[in-house]
Amino acid sequence: MTSRDTSARDALAERIRGVLSGSDDVRVVNMFGGLSFMVDGRMAVAAGRNGDLLVRTHPADHDDLLRRGGEPAFMGPGRPMGDGWLTVPTARIEADTELAFWVGVGLTSGKAAGSAD
């Protein structure tokens, strides 16, 4: 990992901390090659080494979230993570409102698909 990668990851992690500042029980763990944010014991999102965002999703919402700008997540070449995970490219989360939306997706991924809670 280069210092540029670390810088992009750390800058995104700081923004995620801001979004999660009102949440209780937040831990940051090195996982998936980035910094994963565990909320209430579940991984919600991770700041990727290149500044992209890995988001845990409800599988039933997968196609809708792809249309919103998420991309299929991979553990490595040819190793998809499945419909419960998406990667959001850096360019899609430049705006704080977009980052907050995607972090919210990760936070609600354990709830029923399509729920507003």
C-alpha cells in the first residue's frame, strides 16, 4: 500500500467518523484491506485503500443500489463478495450527502429490505 493509498483511505475514514459521530458502539477494525467500521457489533462500511467505500447491504436492495452508483464488490480478481456487498467509487461519495446515504445503507443492512428505519 502506498502513502497515497493510505492518505485516501484515512481521509475517507475521517469523513465516515463524522457521519457516525452520533452513533454509539462504533469500533474501527483493519479488515478487507481497509478500515472497517463496526457499529453495534456488525460491519457497516469500510474505507478502502484507494478511497472507495465498501458497503454492507441487504441483498434484496442490491439491484436498486447498483442503479444508485454502487458496483459489485470483489475480494480479489474473480472473487465476488455477493449481493450483500457493494463498492462505491470515490467519485460517487465526494459529496457529504452521498457519503451519508451510503453509510446509512450500511447501518440499515441488517433490517428488512426497503425499510425506512
